[in-house]
Amino acid sequence: MKTGNQAPTDMKHIVIATETFTPEINGVANTLQHLCHGLMQRGHQVSVVRPRQQNEARGPVAGAGTALFSDEYVVTGLPLPGYSDLRLGITRAATLRKLWQQKQPDALYVATQGPLGIAAVTAAKKLGIPVSSGFHTNFHTYSKYYGAGFLAKLICAYGRWFHNRTAITLVPTRKMEQTLRTMGITPTGVWSRGVDCNRFAPHKRNAELRATWGLAPQDRAVMYVGRLASEKNLQMAVACFERLRALHTRSRFVLIGDGPLRKRLAERHPDYIFCGIQQGEALARHYASGDIFLFPSKTDTFGNVVTEAMASGLAVVAYDDAAASEHIRQDENGMKAALDDDSKFIDHALKLADQPTLLNRIRAQARLDALDLNWHRQIDQFEQLVLNTPQKAKYHAVNQSFSLL
């Protein structure tokens, strides 16, 4: 019989190794924040291993517990070449092995494939700790946007080598699962994403905020939320809005986020509204104060902003990929175009702007569907995949050679 102070017998100690974590602002950090919080709520002990973040003060490498984790271990952080907002974690496998020998974890989840991930997987395997990984970022497709497209094949080979050293690789959509199988990464499991429908909600629409954007109640705010960077296909968002504004002259383009393209966009389009990075309730108000949401990315593995927009009651226009491939039903709760059909992407946005009744119906249905996308269900799925997967299924891959084949 359990006493009042006794931990549940199924409580586990789970280590999450990641090269990005809150308060950094990106989809991976956001996902891991919800994951840690959900696991902690269920009584699990969660340890985070991460690099020291940009401008983070130096100090003791061990952190005290918070609402997100039981403890953390901070390693040296170096900027990722070409993507300085993210840091690479630098540590030795022997250092992590010594750390985990003191109190051996029940499972390791590696969220990123950098040097920290390699060291973590190596250390865990030496100790017999079950290892799972996540495919959160399409680095092989990012490469062409940073003048390194010639490295795509090498990056794919590296990803295959890295993930096939772990027992299972988690992906956010069924379409991404197919992509990884084509790359030769197996086995995989679908672990999707939830959305906080209490935070993101239509009732947070703010007339005063819209007025600062120069909008009357009947005018349309076309929204973009995310990193202002080349890999997000922002040129399509711009082309789409310009076509829409030619017909609906009082529409405004509102961009939330920051990145290397912000300065250039602001210089070329001084009439666009750049709100910078928004968080918490401010972000929720910005979402809810919009009308049409453009998600032009063809590189995201999921795109949390799609489900956040749906929860906020926006009509999403996206490509049939990532979150949209899973959650958008054409002409019902949003609009989606084939990946190779840019003209259809624009047509969908124009259709929403031209037909207020359709726009309002889609916005209402998007909110209703988002209510089913709760994080509780996704934490259940994570537990099943990470804590119950037979861990020796692929361990023959420990010594496999790095191959470009």
C-alpha cells in the first residue's frame, strides 16, 4: 500500500538532451517546455541537459529544480554556424557518463542531433540507458537557404547515422514518418503536438490593438508568426499579401517574430507592421486580433504556429505539409495547397478575403477542431513511445559506419 508521501511505482527519471530550451523562442523549445511540464505533472523526474545560452551568465553547471524540470546540467555552448540564434552543446561522453552513474536515468530522449546529442547517446549506451530521439528540424532542407545545398546529402547521411543509433525516432506527423523511412531512418513513431486552447483563444481579440494597426472592424489583418528567415519561404507570404491587398486595399500585413530578414523586409515594405517577438498573453492577443494566417513554410517538421492560429480562431492558409497535412481539412477548417502549387496558395488566401461568410465559418471550425488537440493526449503518447519501446531493437546500429549510401 502506498503512503501519502510515496511516489507512484511507475514514476521514471527521464533525461532530455537538447541544444535549445526555454526561454529561447522556437518550435523545439516550445515543444520541450510543454513536454517537461506534462511529465513533471505526472510525477516523473525530468533532467535537462543543454548548452549555456547566448548572454547567459556563467555560474555553477547544475541548476535547481523548477516547474519544468527537476534539475539541469549546463554545458558549454557555441553558436551554430549560419544560425547564430541556436547553440551547439559541447561536452564529453565521459562527463555525462560520470554524471549519470551517480543516479542512473530510466530513459534518455535526445531532441537535437548536434555534438551534445552524440555525447549523450554514446554515454547512455555505455550505461545501458534506453535512448530515443526526436526529429524536430529539417536541417537537410535548410541547407539550400544558407548557400550549403551541396551538403544536403551529407546532412541526410549524418541524420540517418545519428537516429539509427537510437531505439526509436519520434516524428510529429505521418507524412514526416514517411520521409524518414525514405531516408533510411527506422523505426519511427508519431508523437504529435498539442496546443494550449486556454491561452490561445478568439475572445482575446483586441480592438485597441487592431486600431494601432490602422484597421477598422471590417478590415482584414493578414498574419505571419515565426522566424523572419529565408527557410520560412517569406517571399511567398509577401507575394500573397501583395496580391490580396491589390483587391482589398485596407488589409494590413502583421508580422510577429524576428530574424535576419526583418531589416530587409522593413526597408522594402515600410507599411508592413513588424511587432517583433511576442510571448504569453501578448502573443495570444496578437493572434486573436488577426483574420487570415499565412504559413508559407515548406521546411518545418510541424509548425506549432498553425495550431496556435487555429486555436485563436484564424483561417490558416498553408501547404499540404507538416501540421497542415494532419489538421487542416480543405474549405472546412482552413486552406492548403500542394507543395508545388504556389499559385493555389495565393488563390486560397484571395478566396478567404473575397468571401466573408466562408472566412467566418472556417475560423469558427478551426477553433472547434483545435479544442481536441490537447497536450495531455500527447504526453500519453510520449510515455508509450519512449518508456515502453523495446530498446534493443536497433542497437546493432551502434557500430554501423557513417555512409553516404
